[in-house]
Amino acid sequence: MSVLERLLSEDFQAWDKLMIYYEEKNKNLRIPSENTLETLHYFNIALNELYTEASYDFARARRNKDAIERLLESTLKDYYKGSNDLARKAGGIQYARSYPAPDFWPHETVNLFDLEDLFRHYYYTMESTIKTLEQKASGKITNNSLLRIEQKIM
């Protein structure tokens, strides 16, 4: 299976639903305002589960983004007919906009720029999810420290 076949085999509706899922789960996962062993323990478990799940999807999103970027770069760097560099570059851009699609694709061509935009969207959304979860983990550490100080004082 070629890289393009693998990329086009992705379920884009499932990816869109996954982006919504992570956004909702992430927004609903709040650092506890009440610092007890129970609230922080529950938060820690929920945070670890979501972070683990998101990490694997983030890796897949990055793999896809990197793959389409490499395909697009090699397509644009190929040599096309033209009287000068600009004409050859324009030929590469036109080819990338109408790149031959595999047999299973419903259209004869695929726009690699559109595909790149889609995979970058998934990647950057997943990257935001991961970064936000890491920030929440830092907040949890701060709350754990506050709880320990509070227990020592009492």
C-alpha cells in the first residue's frame, strides 16, 4: 500500500468525531478546586487515562501529517517541463492540485494541498490536546503540593 493509499484510507468522519471527543473530554476534565486525596486521586486517574489515549492518536496524527508533507514536498521538487524555474514550480503546484488518486478513491485526482490541510488540522488539534493535558498535570502537581503543606500545618 502506498503512502497516499494509506492516507486516503483514513476515516475522516471518525477523525472529525475524535477531535470533538477530545475537545469535550478535555474541557470537562477540570483540576479539582477541592484538594482532597479523593478528588486528586480521581482527577489523576481520569487525566492519565485521557493522556494515554490521546498520546496514541497524536502519534497517528503526526505520522499522517509527516507523510503528506513528505509526499507534497517530493511532488513539488520533481522536475516538470517549463522554460524556467517559475514555470517548473507552477507545473509542480498544478500536479499537486490534481494528483492521481488510487483506484478506490471516488475521484480521479486528489488535491494534496487540501489533504495536507486536513491532516495538519488533526495534528494541531491533537497537539493542543496533549499540551493542555500536560498543563493540567502541572496544575495537579501544584495542588498535590498544596495538600501536603496543608496536611503538615494541621
